[in-house]
Amino acid sequence: MSESFDFDLLTLGAGSAGVAASRRAAAHGAKVGIVEASRVGGTCVIRGCVPKKLLMYAAQYGDALREAAEYGWDLAGAAPRFEMARWAARKAAEIDRLEGAYRQWLAHAGVTLIEGRAQVVGPHTVQVGPRTLRARRLLIATGATPVRDSIPGIAACPTSDELLDLHELPSDATVIGAGYIALEFASILARLGVRVRLVHRADLPLRGFDQDLRQRVATALDQAGIERLAGQGVKAVHGEPGRWVVELADGRRLAARYVLNATGRRPNTAGLGLETLGIVLRANGAVPVDERLQTSATEVYAIGDVTDRLNLTPVAIAQGRALADALFGPTHRFPDLSMVATAVFTLPPVGTIGLTEDAMRQRRRPYRVYEADFRPMRHAFFGGAERCYMSNPGRSYGRL
Ligand code: FAD
């Protein structure tokens, strides 16, 4: 390492991607620093997958309690009631524990943690508060953040970040969006007793997913008692916490105590200073990278949500480890993003991998869809409506 560098690798952002890359690089003997502006662990651990799954488990207990009586449990006398404040206290303790574990992992790996907001100020050079840090290689892993300007007035509404910090549930909620975050929270809130309305522009939620799945997810949301306003744009949101009015494109005005802005996420590159390196960002702020995760600037790499390719934790981690191996270790293999399994934690949940039927059709080759749709034994037992669906749009075996 040249004398003028503080680090072989300086990672900006200690989320799933940055922590994975930094630990692996340090394990290969590199001198690594990592800068974090907020809490160590990033979106997944602090305000994403982990707290969301913990809230989903809470919702599943509600289902289990309701079903238990059907299975012979005598719950008379018990008056189960979900108390968000109790969940919130436990959740906060668990997130503290996990953040502590992430900090320890970094320390044990010999990675130097620098707390503060990073700004790239020139080649190999990053400013964090009063400190100027120089590194041979820079790794941009600053993740993404909820879009707060998608609709006039929506900036004042909570996003998933704020929802996961609630101490009390609202009596009703209007969820705006049709991606997995919108559906998961709509599904969870409905199970926890909130009256949920879901407003989305397309006919079906989950754009990009297989049509059969989209249809069945929509049915499951309807069965959960969620009022779904499909094919509806939102023109504006007015009001204040507890007293919102959602103005639809067709002119209707809907009152809501709580409005969840689930209209998308945007890469965290505003004010990061990447233009000083000549990097031209995409329109939504994403950092373009090649198949080796290199940006257009030499010795500057980007991984995870900030590249806006497949915004999932396992992808971020796999990219981080692969990049560290390629830069400091013996292997040069990068993750193939064409076959990544995805889950949507609605209730029931969805899991999918590979091509959709639409994509198969566009290939103009014969194909068959193998599918099974049935009511699982667990629900059939008490006449429940929940169904299980499996399908595999696959290559055709034999003649069609
Ligand atoms: P992040 O985890 O966002 O980390 C980036 C870090 O950079 C942050 O800690 C941030 O504070 C820091 N940072 C930003 N700017 C700066 C700066 N200038 N200086 C220093 N630090 C900075 N994925 C799944 O695979 N499964 C799920 O079930 C799932 N559920 C999700 C649920 C929700 C509600 C959300 C919001 C996301 C979910 N995701 C899920 C997506 C997953 O969280 C992300 O794909 C993953 O966290 C991306 O990791 P990352 O390291 O790229 O970014």
C-alpha cells in the first residue's frame, strides 16, 4: 500500500453489502475502513427485513390464536389483544442486540468503523466530518431510502421506516403502492386488526411477478378483508397525522387516520459527491456498474441497493463477498442475477424464482406450465379459505 493511503479499501455504508464486503476484504488481509452515517447493520437489520419479519410473526400469532380454537383449544376467558408498544420494546431490544453483533463482527475482523456521513471529495478521498480519509479503493454501499416526493403532499406521510417504530396501531390505514413493501405491510396490518385500504395504479399488485401469482395474491388480500382500490392513481395527499385525506385521480377523497407511503425507494447518492469522480448517475440516482461491480471511475466500486439492480439482502451480501474476493482474494466470480429467489411476506407468503410465464411467452418457444392449486389440509380442517398454489412455467418436454 502506498504511504499516502489510510486504507486499502474504504467502504461507504455499513449495511448488508458494505459489512459483508469489508469483513471479507479484511479476512484477505486488506486494511479496511467503513463509514456509517446512521446505525450499523443498515436497512435490513434496523428498518427492513428483520423488524418487518418480527411484525409478521406477531401477525401470524393472531392467525394461530384464531385457528387454535378450531383445533380444539379452549381459549374462552382469554381475551387476546395485540399491544404494539410491547412488541416495539422487544423489537428495539432485538435490533440493539443485532447492531451490537454487527459492530463486534467488524471489530473482530479488524475493520475500522468511522461514524459520520461520508462525502467523496476527490479521487481516493472521502470527508467524514472534520476527517479526511484516503483509500486506494472506494466502495459505494450507501443503500436506498424511501421516495418521499412521488405524490404531492405525501412527504408528510409515514413510510416503512416510521411504521416500524410505531408504538400504537392506527384503527385504519391507507397503503399507497403495489410493490412488496406495500403488500407486506397491508397484509400484516390487516392481521393485527387494522382496517386496511390498499390503493394501486395497475389492475393487479406486484408488477413484474408472474400473472398467476399476482392474481392469487390479490385474491388473498381481498380475503384478508383489505379494501383494494385497483387501477387508481393518487393525485395528492392532504392533512396531518391522524387526519389525512387521500385524493384519487378520479376525484374521490378518502379520509384516513394513517397513510403509508410505499411508493418506492431511491438510491442514497444525493450529496455523496460521486460527480467529483466523473460518475454519471442514472435518473433515479443509481450508480451504474459493470459486471465486475466497477463504476466508470477507476478503483471505485458499488454494490447493493445503491446500484438498484436486485434490491435484496442476499444479493447485497453475495456482491460484497464476491467483490472482496476478486479485489483481495483468489477468486473472480460474480453473482448471476438471472436466477435469484424472491419472497414476498404476505400472508400467505409468496416465493418465486426464474422466468415468469410472460417472459417464457416472449421467447416464442413452446413451454408448459405445471401447476397445482389446492386448499391445504391445515385450512381445509376448519373450512378456511386460504389456498396453496405452486407453478413451474418450464421448458416443454415432448411435443405440445
Ligand atoms: P443498506 O442496508 O441500506 O445500507 C446502506 C447504509 O449506508 C445505511 O446504513 C446508511 O445509513 C448508510 N449510508 C447512506 N449514505 C451514507 C453516507 N453518505 N455516509 C455513510 N453512510 C451512509 N430484502 C430481502 O432480501 N428480504 C426482505 O424480506 C426484505 N425486506 C425489506 C423490508 C423493508 C421494509 C425494506 C425497506 C427493505 C427490505 N429488503 C428486504 C431490502 C433490503 O433491506 C436491502 O436490499 C438491503 O438492506 C440492501 O443492503 P445495502 O447494504 O445495499 O444497503
